[in-house]
Amino acid sequence: MVSQAEYDIVFYEAFEEEQELLRKLVPEHLKARFTAQTIQEAKEKGVPAKLISIRTQSKIPYEWNSDLDGILSRSTGYDHLTSYRQKTGGEVALGYLPLYCARAVAEQAMLMTLALLRKFKKQTTSFDSFSRNGLTGGECQDKKLFVVGVGNIGCEVVDIAKGLRMKVAGFDIKEKVASLEYTELKTGLAWADIVVCALPFTKVTDKMLNYDAMKMLKEGALFVNIARGEIAPLADLKRLLDEGILGGIGLDVFEKEKTIAAALRNKIEQDDEAVKIINELKTKENVILTPHNAFNTLEAVEQKAEQTIEAVAMFLTQGKFPNHIPEEQYA
Amino acid sequence: MVSQAEYDIVFYEAFEEEQELLRKLVPEHLKARFTAQTIQEAKEKGVPAKLISIRTQSKIPYEWNSDLDGILSRSTGYDHLTSYRQKTGGEVALGYLPLYCARAVAEQAMLMTLALLRKFKKQTTSFDSFSRNGLTGGECQDKKLFVVGVGNIGCEVVDIAKGLRMKVAGFDIKEKVASLEYTELKTGLAWADIVVCALPFTKVTDKMLNYDAMKMLKEGALFVNIARGEIAPLADLKRLLDEGILGGIGLDVFEKEKTIAAALRNKIEQDDEAVKIINELKTKENVILTPHNAFNTLEAVEQKAEQTIEAVAMFLTQGKFPNHIPEEQYA
């Protein structure tokens, strides 16, 4: 069947801006197809190419397994790829793009940190009455920042925080990080003025920053999550805020994010507990919420297109991706 | 009359939090009086001390001139002191506190810069519909920041911007600054992605960043003012925004700030042009307004109290202030 594949590569889920960049960068000799649709929406009759590229919304048909050589997900997360491998047990090469938006996400994390420190939400709403009551904030110089998860994004957070003259410590599930004081989770949480979560979501990190872990924070500490909502459950965050353990929260990611997004987009009343908490949190002056947008810079969108084409070129010449899912990786 | 002065020093306009800190720090042997009132509100019958300390709201009676040794304004601005000297021609020593809030103001300027780059106002309002349309922002790494006014605050802006890996150039009315590429105003404005105004307000800087100066900006440049509103008139900023020359504006200070503050506090319709412009600007997604609050951090409030007591101690022993108004300073 493979010999009948019509294209060298098909790009699914490539939205307008990304598609434009990909078309510009793809080598002329390649037969490439571009679509904004998912595999399901495209209603494919068979495998259109030995190499396909998706984002996170396509469900890769299990029956394509034997005809595919490689799947490149143009995303930093790759749960969907490991899940596919677990289901098929196949040997399709699986690639992803871990680096395209590390700086964008880190800058958003630090913007949220500064905004919480300076009571920025209240500053801007207080403009309407030109009042300065309750607006005394904190400076980031010399504040203690604990970076939980010092991978690609966490390292950029560390870099920015040092530039802002903060004191920085870090924890990671994988390895001790050079050029940074490595700190156990409990120790770091007790030490921190601010905690930034930049962990990957795995079985190990699921609910890692729950109430029991975070209750050892200093009173009034700040928490920012730009990683995955499931790591710090919403009910726990709300309790920590209600009890004054947390003094402010900045979230770009959410537990049960699809449910919350659907409820907000469609303005429907939801009986879901997470949705209820979000509706309460978003009215608070010391809570800043953004719609999973930390990745979204022009630089990141451009880098993503470039890295996609590089990964495609490497795969077609060397049969492997610059960044591939290791076999032992859990979902 | 001087020998009859009842106190060693009287602190006017010392609000609750500041007064508490000052009382804690003032040497026990000094006869000090503290009040939240201005000189006018306190209805003084005569000069209560040879050394008085005010902020910016008291009108110093001209007839006190011959009985005063020194006036310490607990503020970074000192227009009111130079104006007093011009009116009285007297030799009263005039002190101020240039340094207490430099980092606080600079951090606010950079917070505004990051917020404008990342469309943060729109990001947070878009959370209500969990929509990411039109939220693609810019990263600060490698952006060109032009710091107009490289004094105490401007130098801190430069430090933070370098920590954020921005490209930085600076202009000042006074002197060329070491460790920074000094750039002429026109050259810098044409080069910049972002302009931060940190100039002092003087006859020379009045309206310095008007339409004619700023029209040479690149399309979509960002402008942040944490200095004085009069340096960048509101009508000019609005025109630059309307014409797309400015892509975003962050203001903590305002031309005709007292009029604007009064209109906003009292929710009164104002026929004033500045108030009208502000009411229009504050609805825009790419305009961030804060109520002259850049100075307002706990660190700055504490430093102000410490520096006040140091200045008082120095004046009482050496007859001069650590930071005094030079004779040639213009209002």
C-alpha cells in the first residue's frame, strides 16, 4: 500500500498563519499537502503519505500503523503520540517539537509573576476611580522564585528571573540541573515567595502540587502555572487561596481544560465543579487567568514552522526526527 | 522667632503606613511631630520647627522663609521646591529623595512593556470566552527598547531590559551615560520597538515626546510613560494611536493629572479635552492605564522612611541634605 501514497507529507491542522509559513519553507521537490482539517475532518480513504504531521486534535487511525513511517506532531505535548504507540505497539517513528515556544511560555510566566506581585489587575481596575487604596505591591528584585520543572521552559524562566535579580531555586523530576541550586520539592515550597510550575504532565506529576504539598508555602505566596492544569487541581488552589496560604494565582492552563473552554465559549451553565471554581476565581482581584495562550507569540509561530520543516527534512533523509518520543515514555 | 520653634521637625502629609515607619525610625532625642495633614490643613499659626518635611500637596507659606533652615520633600519630584525658591529667593536648604522608588518605577515600566507586547489586556478579557483570536503577541527577547531619560529610574529600566535580553539604547538631556549606547532622540525613536519615558519634567522636556517627535516611530511601536504626563501630551498620543504609528500605550502618569484624577474619582462629566481622551483610551485593548502607582511597592515605602530619617539626621548634624536642589535647577 505504501508505494501508492500520493504525497511525501500531509500537514493536518495547519491554520492559516502557520500554513502560509509552512508553504513558504517547504522544499520545492516535496509533494506536500496542507489542510486546516484534522485527519477525521479530511475524511481520508487511506494513508495519503508515509509521513504525516498533526497537532493535538487528530485521532490517528490505528489501521494506518503498518503503512506509516513517521508522525510529526507540531506540538510540545505528546500524550497523544505515546497513547497511539501504546495502543498499536507499532514502530512508527514519533516526533514532536519541544523547543519552539519555550521563551514565549517563560515570558508569559514571568509577566504573570510581575503582574501578581504588583497587583496589576487591581491597579488597572482602580484607574477607573484613580484610587491607590490597597495597591501597594512587591518588587521582584530579591524575591525567591521556585521553579518546579526545569526543562526547556523552566530553564528560560530561570534565565529571566535571574535577569530580574530574583533569587532562584529549582526542582525537577528527572535530573539535577547545572547552574541552578537544585532543591527538594518540600524545601523549595517552604522557601519560596513565588512558585512557577513548568513540569511536564506525566503519571508522576499528576496532582503533584496539590493542597498537601502546597500548604507548606509561606502565607501569601504566589503561584503561576503555565504547564498543565492537572498538576495543581483547581479545588486545591481555591482552598489555598481561601485560607490565605496563596496570596495570588496566575493560570494559563486548567484542570479539565476542554470542559472549561467549552463552558466559557458557549456561555453555558455547567454543573461541573471545575467550571464553578473558575467562575469564582475569575472575579478575584488576585487571580489572573489567560486562555492557554502562553505559547502564542509571532516568534514562536515562526519557529514552529521552521522546526517543522527541519524535522521533515531530517526524517526524509535520515529516517529519524530531531526530537522523538523515547520508547519508555509514559503517557 | 526661631528659638521659639516647638519641634525639631514636623512631618506633614505622612499617611498611616508611612507615619508608622517614620515613628519607628526617628531618633528618640528628637522632638518630632507627625501629621497626615498638609501645612494648610494643619492651620499652623507660626513656624513649628526650623526643619519641616512635606510631600507634594502642601503649599509652603512664603512668610516662613526667614524662619526655616530646611525643607525636605519626601518625593522624587521637586517642582514645588524650586518654585518656592524662585518665589522667595531665599536660602532655605531644599532636599528631596531621588532614589527611594527607582526600582519600583522601573519594574512597573517593564511590566507595562511586557503586558503590551503580549496583548495582556486582551488575553485576560478573552479568557471569558476562552478565545485565542488576535492574541498572538511578541517576545521581549531581542526587541529594541529606547529609554528616554537615563537617570536613576532609566538606569534601572536599562538593567531590567538587559536581563530580559532586549536590545537597549538610551537618550538623556543631561549627560552621556556609561555602559549604554547613547543615542540621539530622533535616531532612537526611529530605531525603537518600544519607547519608555523616564525623563524628569523640566522646561526642556515639556512636550518633548509630542506628535512631531514620535511620528518617526516604526509602525506599531509601543510607548510607556512612568515619568510625567506633560512630556507626551494626550492628544498627540491619541493621534499616534489612531494613525497606527503607536501599536500600544501604557501610562501611569497623565497630562493634567489632577483634573483627570478628580473627574475619575468623582465620576463627574468633564468638558476637559484630556478627560475625554482618557475616557476613550481606557476602553482600548492596546492601552493600559494605572493611577500614578508605579512608585507603590512595600520596598519603596520602607526605603522612603529610612531615607527620610537619614536625610533628617544628616541635616541636623551637618546642615545639608544628602540630595539637595541645586541653585540652577529650573522648574
